[in-house]
Amino acid sequence: MSQRILQNGRLLPTLEDALAREFDIHPLWKEADPAAFLARHGAEFTGMVTSAVVGADGALMRSLPSLKVISSFGVGYDSIDIDTARALGIHVSNTPDVLNDCVADLAMGLLIDAARGLSAADRFVRRGDWLNAKFRLTTQVTKKRLGIVGLGRIGRAVARRAAGFEMDIRYHNRRPAEGVAHEYMASLEELARWADFLVVTAAGGAGTRHLISREVLQALGPDGFLINVARGTVVDEAALVAALRDGLIAGAGLDVFEKEPHVPPALFELDNVVLLPHIASGTHETRQAMSDLVLNNLRSYLREGRLLTPVC
Ligand code: DGY
């Protein structure tokens, strides 16, 4: 029996083509009335492909009574209702590891940009301000203190890069990570107080919501920088906007926001923050590797009943 796969949300065109060549795939986003379509055809689908951005909620899973597997594009799965998937016996995979280097590269890029004012200096030159003034002095990166919030696979890749900048590295996790020489700090506020740069690489979801609170930002202090390449929800965005505006912290580099693609307009007025449109894994090489893993997870599950990179 041929397996029908539901596509929830847009994917890279090359991945959509590859999926269409190999599977009986149906893009739900093309349906004018998705609910009516699912009511008529939901029981036909045994698989789903989605992405970390679009995810899959419990209601969608329940409208697909034959669903056995979800292969998701992206490492984060906070947009997928994992509790419901478990309860319904649906297997879920993500695309870990293949993006570690790419995201860590971007984290370091954001850190250097925020500290040295690269984007702000670029705007300064383009405006013609250099003709009449000197650009402000900035903050050195080499030999500074780096606090990593969430020392998982991406956090470790950031630490390896930061070691090249001779940075002193400490981290905060729920519990100490195994096989790590860097100093563990059980208190996030203590880590923020110690650090010159706080880089957030923790997973999103209810457990980390607003972990970076006003108190943590206050502890980071007027010379400290916050870098977020994880999820916007990990940071209390209203508190961050106020901290940047009032000089509670020195600056920030943000690839993620609480309500993407909406960015708090107050941030557009500030020169001490670098704003990126969630591009940390967005290179040709990494997106290809992520696409391959989405396909391979689906193939492996449908042929052998086994996911290569299971979440549950
Ligand atoms: C991920 O892989 O989770 C990235 O953040 C893309 O959404």
C-alpha cells in the first residue's frame, strides 16, 4: 500500500521536489479550506513532513488518525506537540547535529558584530557620517568572559570557537554537562554577573520560557552583551527592549524573536542591537544536510520502522 505524506507548511523548493519524486505527498498549505480537506482525507495519511517554524499541534495530529511518523526540518521541536505525539504513538524526528557548526558560526558573528558595532559602523559609512565624524569606540572580544546558557551540541560548538578567541568560558544548564571542562554555574544570575557576553543556545519550549529575565539582564550589567540564537521565547523580550533602551545592558545580537517574523518596533530605533531574520542555519550546505536528514528519516521509518534522529 502506498504511503500518503502530508506536508504542513512550505519547505525548501529542492526538498519539496525531492519529496514529490519519492512519496505520495500532499501540501496542506495549498488547500483553501484545510479543515474541510482533513475531515475528508485525514485518515489517508500515515506520515507528515513539517518544519521547526511551522510545527504540528495536537489538533492536527488528532485529525490524522492513521498518522505514524512526523519528520521535521530543524533541530528545535518546541512548535511540535510532543506530549500529544507520544500519547497517540506518533514517532517524531528532527535534524540535529548537521547545523551545529553553522549556528555556532553565526553566534560568534553576532557576538563580534554586537561588540565591535559592525552593522552600526556599516550604517555610519553608508549615511556619509564618516565625512564629519569618527565612529564610536567599541568592546574587545578576545580574552573576555563568555557565559553559555544551554551547553548542548550547539553550545559546545560555540565554546570551541570562543576558545580560539582565548575567552574564559563558563556555562549554565539545568544540571552539569558530562565530559565538559568549562566551569558550571548553577545560578544563571551569577553566570550573567560574571560574564561579559551571555550566549543563549538553550532549547525553546515551556521549560525555558523567559529564562533570560529582567533580573538576569540586570546582572549582566551595563557592559554586558546578550546573544540569542536559540528561541525568542527564552528571553523576556519586553524586558530586553527596556534593558537595551535604558542602558541596563550594553548591547545584543538577536537571530530570534518571540513572535517571528514580528520584531518589536522599539528595537528598530536602537543602534546597540543587531537584528537578524532567524538565519542561523541558513547556508546552502547546512540546509542541504537538513533536507537530506528529513528525507532519510522518512525513508528509514517507512522502510524499516526506525527513525535516524528520533525525538520520540
Ligand atoms: C532550528 O533548526 O530549530 C532552527 O532554529 C530553524 O528554525
